Amino acid sequence: MKTILIIDDEAFVHEYLGKVISRLGYQVETAASATAGLNALKNSQIDLVIADVYLPDSPMPYQWLGQLAETAAGRPIVLISGAPTDELVQNAAKCGISTFLSKPFELAFIRNVLTDTLN
């Protein structure tokens, strides 16, 4: 069973995405901070990361994306952003990240992203 790590500081996001992703047949791990997320990536068998762009303990978003991509070491990353700007999309692409989940989350889109990214 594939494991998905959700990195977000909002409990609602952990609960909602966790339930949706579990129902789709994946294992879920959560981290409430950038530091905890990076540690989970280093110490757990993670197949895909879903991460918020803006976390209280992360450096500037573009530095955070670089750290995340480096630590993920080729594992796919999906970013959570309310409204990704062109600048954010370009900087994410430089780090090898091209998939975004926008709030509010849509079940069909989440399912498609996971299926497309993991298969």
C-alpha cells in the first residue's frame, strides 16, 4: 500500500485529506510543520507528498520548495495553494514540482491527481 505524507499546519486539512485519501486506498502520514514533514520524508517510506506552500516554520516559500524537493529525492510532490501565482508555478517547476491542489478541495480532482501521479 502506498503512503502519502500530508504537510500542512491546519488540522482541518489533515482530517479532510486524510479521510479522502484513506478511502481511496492509501496510507496517510501527517506533519503539522515543515520541520516535521522533512523529518518524516527522511525517516519513513513515503511515496508521495502533499504540502502546503506556506507554513509558519518554513523559510520563504521558494526556499521551502527547494528543501522539500531535495529531501523528497525524486518522490512526487503536490502543492496546496489557494491561488497559485505565475511566479509560484515557475519557481515550483524549477524544483520539479508541477501539480497543485487548490482549496477548496474537490474529491474527483484529488483522486485524479493521486492516480496520475502514482501510476
